[in-house]
Amino acid sequence: MRRKKEIIVLENILVEGYAAEGKAIGKSEGKVIFIENCIPGDVVDVQLLKNKKDWANAFPIRFAHLSPDRVQPFCMHFGICGGCTWQNLPYKKQLDYKQKQVEDQLIRIGKIQFPQILPIIGSSETEGYRNKMEYTFSTKKYIPKEEFSQIKASGEVYDTKVEQGVAGFHAKGFFDKVVEIDICYLQNEPTNEIRKFIAQFARLRKIPFYDIKEHQGWLRTMQIRNTTTNQLMVNIVFGYEDKENREALLNLLLEKFPQITTLLFTINEKKNDSLYDLEPQIYSGEGFIKEYLENFIYKISPKSFFQTNSKQAEKLYQVAREFALLDGTQTLYDLYCGTGSIGIFCSEKAEKIIGVEVVEEAIEDAKENAKLNNIQHASFFAGDVIKICNNDFFAEHGRPDVIITDPPRAGMHEKLIEKLLEMEAPLIVYISCNPATQARDLALLNVKYDITKVQPVDMFPHTMHIENVVQLKLKQEKTL
């Protein structure tokens, strides 16, 4: 027989701050407690979920005292969909904690010397700031705990599988249940109107929404992208082809929402939602939209990576360009260049730009973006930086004077860091969406480089995510 797990409750725990991943933290007799759904200043009784010697995970079961910093979340779905975990915290406080997060990571993980961190650059808009949203259509509806308890108490039998289907976001912690969203404030209209219209079309025609467990159903997911110039892209993903219903839906969408610039559809018969190996089909428009950052124009295709907060991306790239100290004479290497957005943004102050990216489709977009901006001194190469950047490559294209690197959340591979140390560029600008992995990489680069500037930039209000830009200069005396 399995022993029943002991229930441990700790009372009157003061929430003191935030941990790296956005969980609130408190302490009890020297043990660090990571607590869900709290903000600093709360005093709570908590039940432990995972209990280790020095730390524990917990959730609140009673609030003895609410933090004076608490504000009313503006979204009715707060705490359920998991998208905006800090809506109950004033934006000024969010920025304070993000600034501290960067500092803590550099000290605790990097264990290196760094200059005073510049004040975080906040977002001018805290609602409607996203240029890309992805919605899910599903047969499985998430029922909030309170509602489910009422149903259970009434004696009703409630199956989360609903015939009419659900349209929204995956519930926090559930891969197979979706929260029915009324209004999401992260992207401006007509994002909610389009989602509701599509869902209602399928319900009225009794067309099946997708069942992620059974891997069957027609209406699957949808991606909406917009720009600061009011261009709008919609890509609807279907589980199988149904030409009659598909064309009826797409035609009605174009009639109802004439502001749609380009409309696409994708047939996905796989068991996962990834689009990387699928080919979206153009139904109306050019199949892409264009965004402007300063005077630079960028083509955005349905599978293109582009920073999801356009106005803050402009500020982020301005910081990167400033940190690069370009004067028109340098060769700039843009690593993890994606569609070439950062290199192109810095093009006016670089003599030569070399972009390297492992995704071939992104490199094709980068070349096209360079043409759109009439940039003739930029070259883009598809492949692994470690393999591409050898002596023959340097002989042909020149060694880097400045390197800008913008890796994914996992940070840079150790072999790439070894390559950077070998390349010995006088200056590196490291952009990261994960200060923890950035700090780890900076510690390795510290063998030859000093950190000279640190600038956090908030791209994602109401979440714990933060971008951080670091300037590194080659040490005058190189010691290995």
C-alpha cells in the first residue's frame, strides 16, 4: 500500500520578493518557500507541494494580510490562463522587480563584477502591445476550481469535453484544457472579434473543434499578427482539409473584417501544433505583412521570428546599436541573426554586416529584408556559427570588430563561447531574454571580456519576462 502523503501547512509566511521565474518567495526557519499566486507584502498560510531540505514549493490556502501594493487585475481571466501573472502588481513595481531580477542573476549565477545597471526601460504601452497572438480551438474546456466545486456539490456530472468547442488559451499547467476567453487585452482589436467569429462559425455548422488527446477535429489553432501601420495577418490552422467549409469561413472573414491585409490557412495533420515543417497557403493578400522600426522596413511571414512588441523592439535595438559603438568603419557580425532585424537596424553605422543563423528560411527572409532596405553591404549565411566562422571564412569576409549575439532562452552553446573567445572581437553586445543563462555565459566570457554596460528592457508588461542587453569589451591584458 502507498502511504498517504503528509499535508504540511505553514502559517503567516511573509512574501518578501520574487524568484527568477516569477514565483513569489518567503522564508520559514531558514527554508526558502516558492509560492504561487502571491505578491510581495502578502502574509499567507501555505500548503507545501514539494518539500526539500532547503526549499519547498507551496500554494496559498489563506491570506492573513494582503499586500498594500496589490491592484485590481484588469482582465477577468487573470490567474486562470496564466498569460499575465503580474497584473495584480502596479507596473512601476513590476519594473523594480525586473531590475532586481537582472542584478540577482548576474551576482548569484555569473559571480562576476559588473557596472551599475542602468535603469530599466519600461514599455510605453502596457495593454495591446503584442503584435502576435496564437489562439487554440479545443473540445476540452477548463473549469475554474470554484465553478467546478459548485458543480460537484450540486451532484451534477460534468465532463470537460464540450460539444460546442472552446476558443482561447491553454489553461496554466494543462496541455489539453483551454480557457474560454472573452477579451484578451494583450493585442488590439479585432483580435478578439475574429476569434469569436471563427468559433461561432464552427459551432453553428456543428464542425468539430480539435481534440488534442484523440488527435481529431477540424478547427485547430489560429495566429494573428499586426503592425504599427495597421496591417493584419490571419493564419487559421485546420486538422484536415474541408474545402467547402474552409472557403465559406475564409470568405466570410474577408467580408466581415476588411482590415485583414493577408489571410492564410494551414493544414496540420500532425500530432503537434508546430508550424516549422508546414507550409501556410495564401488565400488572400501577399502572404506577409510589413513592419517599420525607425525607417527600416521588415517583411514578416507567417513563420518568421519577429520581436512580439514592435515599439519596444525599436528601443531594444537602439540600445544594442548604441552599445555597439559603431562609427562606420567596423565589420559587424550578427549571430543568431534570424531575419536580419538587428543587423539591418545597425546597418547605417557599420561598414560590413555578416549575419549567421541556423534556420535557412530565416536567412532567406534576411536577404529579402536587406533588399527592401537597399542595403548592399550585408551578407547572410545559413548554418552553425561554430562551423561557419573558421579561418577561411575570416579571410574572405574579415574578422569581426563587433559581435551582436541574441540567442534563444537556452543561451549560447559552450562551443560557441569558445569560438567567441577565439575570435577576440574587441566588443560584444549580448542580448538575452533569459538573464539566468546570460549570466552563465557571461561568466565564461569573463576570461577575456569585461562587462562595461548593462541595460534591462521590458518587452512584456504583466509578465516576469525581461530582456537584457550587456556590452562587453576585450580585456587589454589577455590571460587564459
